[in-house]
Amino acid sequence: MVTVMNLATQEKKFYTCDPKEAVIACYAQSMKDYNTWDYEKRYGYLVEEGAITWLCGDFCVYKDGRKF
């Protein structure tokens, strides 16, 4: 399980997929998109890779899955 944090609101959400997929899913669901099959195709280009995190919009997750 990984924790994704909304950096604007400090709200946390929990996902049972790998960290990069989780941050994409959290972003997509914030846009009211629940078509999970297309997340990578629709939003994958928005993901930014940091040294220890993945970022997508206001959402952040640690690459190694640690909790905030």
C-alpha cells in the first residue's frame, strides 16, 4: 500500500498499486476520471520524477512507497 499526498491540501489517499500508478490514479480521480484502463495514456506525460518522489499535479508519492 502506498500513500499519495495532495500537497495543496495535505489530504492523503491510499492505493494498492505501485507508486507511479498511484499518483496518476489520484490525479485522474481528482479530475472525476475513473476509467482506470486509460490512466497511463491520458496522464502519464504529466508525471514528473524527482530524486525520491513521483509528482503529478498537486499529488506526490515516495518512489519506495514509504508513508508521509
